[in-house]
Amino acid sequence: GNSVTQMEGPVTLSEEAFLTINCTYTATGYPSLFWYVQYPGEGLQLLLKATKADDKGSNKGFEATYRKETTSFHLEKGSVQVSDSAVYFCALLNAGNNRKLIWGLGTSLAVNP
Amino acid sequence: GAGVSQSPSNKVTEKGKDVELRCDPISGHTALYWYRQSLGQGLEFLIYFQGNSAPDKSGLPSDRFSAERTGGSVSTLTIQRTQQEDSAVYLCASSSPGSGIYEQYFGPGTRLTVT
């Protein structure tokens, strides 16, 4: 079945460090891929998305490229800020009938000043 | 515009009581989802409504859980005879087929604590 695996946290970085959060998936067909973010005390928000191979999603300085050959969608940011501290979830959208999101377990990121 | 809203934001109940959680999706969104987020775990799909089609209930963990969606808009998730393991944040999301990408927009969640 479809599944998403993302790196375990917590990840702790200093401000302006480079961030990578790994995400790999298993899916039939051609799913869409998403990164969601949950800031402390807030609800889940869509961060970025990609719908087909080689697409690059980007938002707020974050990027992720849909790599079909490696079944990956790693999240990257060149210079993190304290305000990026949050939990990041990788997800894929099942191309089947119910359109439900299949989620990774989330990666907690803490950025220290 | 208005996003997905959920009520109550917090609910504390005694074991064995029934609870109802409400979700108001974004106007015009025909798809509505319920998820559960337990402490230290990822999101767990519960149920999916799409227009007038029969809902996908494949994620409901037991027959104590049920959900309905009236008039294609507001949805209520009901948990009967609550147990301590039901304690979690219950998230509602909606999406529009017109988006072409089926992005799901989430509400702030209802934090349920069963004592």
C-alpha cells in the first residue's frame, strides 16, 4: 500500500543553518506530494506541493523536488530562522477514489538563535 | 475568506460519555475529511465525505465512532462511550475538486481529553 517515511526528529539547528528533512514514499501510480507545517499552537498549514515528477514546490524559502526515480520529496531551506521552528509533515495524495492524504509521522524542528 | 472552523476547540469529558465534534468546511468545498492526531504520532485518517457519495468510513477505529454531513456542508463526528485512548486532536479538512490538485485545508482542530 501507499506509505510515507520521513526522518525522525527532533532536529535542532542554529539560525541560518541549512535544513534538509528527508521524505520518501511508496505509492502506485502518480501521487501528488505535499509538505505541511504545524507551528506551535496552530493548525496544519500547507507549505508546498508538487503534482508530477521533477516538479519543484517552493514557499517561504523552502523547496522540495518530486523525484520519481528515488521516490523522494526532501524538504530543504538554505537558511533557517527561529520562526521556522515547527513540526513538518510529508504527505502524499492517493490517486485513488477517496483522495485521502497518507502522512509521515512528522519531524520536529527547533531553530536556536 | 473564512477557513475551516471547528468547535469546540477543547473538550474534556469523562470516560463513558458521548461527545460531538463539529466541522464547518470552506464554503463550496465538496470534500470533507476527518483525521485524528494522537500525541507523538502522525495523522490518522478517519472518514471522508465527497458530495452526495457514500462516505469512506474505512478509517474509523471502532463502531463507537460515527460521522455525518448534513446538506453537504457541516459535519459532526460523534464518539460514543468515550475511552481514554480516544484522547487526541481531531482535525477536519476540506477540499475543492475545482482546485485540480485537491489541496486539503485544515481547521484548527478539537483537542479531546477523556478523563
